[in-house]
Amino acid sequence: MTHLTVDRPVRLLLVNPALPESFWSFRWWLDMVPRKRAINLPLGLATLAGLCPPHWEVTIVDENVQSLPLEPEADLVGVCGMGAQLARQSEVLSYYRSLGYPTLAGGSFASLCPEKYAPLADFVVAGEAEYIWPAFCRDFETGAPRALYRETGQVDLRDSPAPRYDLLDLDAYTTVSMQFSRGCPYRCEFCDIIVMFGRRPRTKTPEQIGRELDLLRARSVRSVFFVDDNLIGNKREAKRLLRYLVDYQHRHNYRFAFSTEASLNLADDAELLGLFRAANFSCVFIGIESPDEASLEETGKTQNLRGDMLTAVRTIYSHGIDVLAGFIVGFDNDTPQTFERQYRFIRDSGIQVAMVGLLTALPHTPLYARLEREGRLLPHGVQGDNTKPATNVLPRCMDYEDMIRHYEDLFRRLFRPAAIARRILAKMRHLRCPPPLVQYSRREQVFILRRLLMRGILPGGPVRLFRFVRTLLAASSGTWPQVITDWIAGLAMRDYVRRHFGADPIRAERLVHKTADWLRRHNAAFLPEGLPRVTAVLDNGRAELQLILRGHMGNVFSGPSVRRLERMLRCSAATLSLRIEELRADQQDQVRELLKRLAPYGQRVSVWIHRQLRPSLPMDAYRFHLILEEPAG
Ligand code: SF4
């Protein structure tokens, strides 16, 4: 590896790798709204860019909304990531490293376990970046960077720069992220936030936030999400911020709709709730975790034990603020009956975005240490997405397989259209008029409603249409946007459940073989030349159709063939691997059309395109799993 001794500006490429599809991707939801490609932007990279020396040329590429540059003009490539991105982060690092670029790893997972990254990148930056990143930049310029830069203390957030929002396509995200505080005063046993950021919340000043909002106003942003893990961790500072925001909104014609994460004791403080509403907070994500007191005690979530949780949720609704929530099953006290209690709580609370996760032990947390002592850590790696039907925790009062079965069943029950409607009706009994929807124009709102009807409501027949109308009639016209949002959220999660939970592997395998046979038959004239090559493989229980395209490709791109591929992906959990080795100029349009049609299933479509074809075949690679490695041999 060569280091750079600079006589010109350092060109830094920062990459946010693609996230694997999860509940959090809300892919179906994103297809409902114009222009949006992802939910959250890479705030850490924008902040890192703000910390770079002014003479550095920084580019940010978010693979979730744009294609990865395959041969960038860069002196250094930095790749960040959360635990869920580890696999792709490794692929991207290894690709750029193989081309000779100096590489750097960072992000929340590298901060939690930097040791995992030493073999993957030339440099690792672990922990809060405000002080160590400038040190790395200086060392890189002088040609003597160390392999590891680790923050062991805590940063004063007043030293944190405004994120370089100008380096991102903000219009591609449903909300723009911002951060006010780091750290949380509570001590939930499973939580990695307090491991990384400590238990003393540190904050920016309200004026810093004001300057960041000014930047967003100049870019026409309307929706802002405070990514703080608990915005009210320091209530005194939170109120100071909220008073500032109320004044800011008043001065700027209530420009923004805000949302954030907070602990449930928000509901105990009427002044705080009033300020949330006055500042135009439209929703808040809360870690409820469990309706069982014993499980909350066990995990140290004592702040949820101070009163009736259902009442707390309804109190928040009564201020016009929607509640999204996280739930966990798999605590030591949990039994198969816990799933029924979770279902009833979620049903009665009306929480539509209910992220139920299996208890997962993240490295370096107190939970991890305890389970390691007790010999109850399973060998599966942590996937970083706790809403997948797998975990590294061996439950105490349930059989592991039983727990997974109940877990999948809970999601299937929660996202039946009848259950979606029932939760909306429960919410509407308590939700007072929410802040007006500022994010979309009237025209865009009509577009969204039409899409929801065409793609989500009418395909369910008259019964679903009746339920939809009933939920609208139960709400005042001011809360209709919330009803529509809840239907979109519920159906988006349902779409994910249907495709990922309890998918029948035998059906997938059968469909892959049938599709492969069909393609072979209908391309028989070209097969003697050996191409296109169609192979059905079963890899680790996963059925995949592999399609290699080279030379004359016959009917592969004709309407019926494409429809066969779409059907296979729509009706099963099968995956498709598409390798484009050669392409005649007159077939490029067909390939583009094929990729467009496969895009809705892109998370299960891996695409490899020969290096020489890439310039003539630009594609929205963010939709697919773009294979970066050159094939062996
Ligand atoms: S309240 Fe949330 S952020 Fe705070 S310790 Fe518990 S899980 Fe972590």
C-alpha cells in the first residue's frame, strides 16, 4: 500500500454501503412516494466531511440511493457501516483495496468492534470522530497514518461541525437526519448506545441546531428526524432546544415537521409534550420493549415501569403526536405466552410501526457479557438487524425453534389487513389533530393516495376497501393523512413479512426449476451456442436462478421471459443472479428494460456486468446487489 505525500488536495471518497433489505428499508413504502429512494441519509459521513481540512475534496456516495463509482478518482476511500451493513461494507472495502486504493473503515459497528475491521481496511477510525478524524487527516497528509484511531474519551458536541448536507442529494430521502445529543442516562442491559456514547447525555447548543436548520431551509427540506437515541435524555437541555425550535418554527412559518426517538417518560411531563407539539413534532419512536413487568425489570428498563404504558402511549397521541415503537421478545422471563401479550398490547395501543425484534446480544454490552458467562450465546454472528427471525441468544424459557415460529406468527398476525385497520381505529380514538403534513405538495399527496389505492387497497378486494373507508370515516379530516400513512406503513411491513417470513423453500426451488426449464425451452435455438446459460442452483437452502448472458441472447428479454422471471421473484423467496458478459449494441435497450422490470425485487437480484460494458450500460445499481468481485478465472 502506498501513502500519499500531497502536493494537491486530497480526494476523499466516503461510501455508505447498501443496507440489506429489512423492515427498516420500507421498500414498498418508498415506491408509494415520488422521488424518494431511502429513509435515512448517512449523517455520520456528512459530519465526517465537515471535519475534513477545507482543502480536501470530499465526495459522498450513498449506495442506497445511487450507484457506486467503480473507478473513482480518489486518494482514499472511507467506508462506514452499522452492523447490518457489515457484509456489504466488507465487499466494498475489499473491492477498492483490490484496485490499490488506500481504504479506511468507520461507522457505528467499527466503533463497537474495531478488531473485526483490522483485516478489512488499511485504517480504522473507531468512536466519535470529532477529535480523532482531524488527527488522522494530518497524519495521512504527512504520509504516516496509524492503523487505528480510537476515541476513548467523550466529545463535547459544541465542537461538532455542521454536517455537509450539500454533498448529498437530500431529495432522495424521506427525512433528513440531524443530531442534537449523544448518550442516554438509562441502563438497559442490551443497549450498545451507552457502551459507545456513555450515560451522560451531551448536547449541541440550540444555536448550532438553528444553523443546521438554516442549511436545510436553503435546500427546501421539510422533514427532519433527530437521530438522538433519546432526545430527552437530558430534559433540561431538551426543553431549552424545544423552546428554541418553537421560536424558530414561528419565525419560519412552521417550515419543518420533526420526528425523533425518546423514552416513554416523555408522557409524564406535560410541559415537554406541549413543547414537542408546539415545535411541530409529528411522531416519536419509543423503546417499549415488553408489556411484561418482569421482563422490563430483568433488562433494566425501569423507566417503563413508572406507570401504565398503554395510558402513556395514549397521552402522547392526545397531543397530536404519533408513536412508533420497538418491542423485544426473548428475555429470560419470556415464554410462548409472551407473544400473545405483545400482540394484544400492540393491537390496543394502535401502534402501526411496531418493530418487534428478537433479543440480540451485541458485543461489549452487559447482556453479551452475562450470556457469555452463562454459556447462552449461539454461534451465529450478530446480523445487526434484530427484526430478522434469528438471534445469537439462547432463550431460557422457550425452545429456540418454537420462539422463531411464534415470532414469525406474531408478525403475520400483526400485518393482516384486518389487524392494520383495527390498530388505526384504536389510534384514532386518542389521536388529536396532528401537525399539518408539510412534506408533500397537494399534487404529491394526490399521487400518493392514488398509488395506495391502486397498489395496496384495491388489490385486496371489496373487504379491504371497506376497511380502508371505515378507518377514514372514523377519523376527522385533519387526521386523514395519518390514516393514509398508517395504511402505507402497515402494508409495507406486510409486504416484507409475506416475502421474508415463513417463505416456503420447496416452493422457491420448484419455481426456480420451472422458470429455468421454461427459459431453456424458449431459447433452445440459442442454447447450442451455449448461451444464454440458465442454471438452477440450491445454495445453503436458498434457491437461485443463474442467468449468464453473452452473444446472441434470443428471447431472454422478450415479454414472456421477463414475466416468468418476475413471477418467480414475486411468488417466492428465490433469488436471481444475472451475469452480463457480452452485449450487442442493439440489445442494450432490452437489458435496461429488463433491469427496470426486475428493480422492485432488486434486493434479491445480484447483477454482475463486464467491466467494458459498464459505461454503456448505466443502471440504478442502488436497486440491486451489484457484484463487485471479478469472477475467478
Ligand atoms: S432508553 Fe434506549 S438508548 Fe437509553 S439505555 Fe435504554 S435502550 Fe439505550
